[in-house]
Amino acid sequence: MTESIRTVCHGCRQVTQYRDDAGSIRPMVLPGSGTVWADRAPGGMVEQPCPECGDGEDPGWLPGFVSPV
Ligand SMILES: [Zn+2]
């Protein structure tokens, strides 16, 4: 059995915050869905495929280990 390594795509990931047991606000990374939102038209956000993982087999993730930019 091969261990598969994958990394949350840093292009479309989302970061949210949560409060831990000690009451501290901490960032939490959520994997994206392979799409990013681009601010295009006036007053409009356009959803488009993520340039990094959009054509991958596993949207939101990249194969192997990828260090954050
Ligand atoms: Zn991505």
C-alpha cells in the first residue's frame, strides 16, 4: 500500500477562524473546491477554475508536498 501525500491547494484554499477550548482565535485552513473567485465585473465576483488545481483530478488538493507560497 502506497502512502499518498497531498497538500491543500494554496490557490483556492479558504481560511476560517475558530475559537479553541482556551478561548483563543485560531486560523483553520479549509481545502477549496478547485475554484477561485475573481473580482471581474463591477459589482460581480466570477467563479473560475483554480489555476493551480483546476485541471487536477482532485480539486482543492495537489499531489505531493507543496510548501506554502
Ligand atoms: Zn486550487
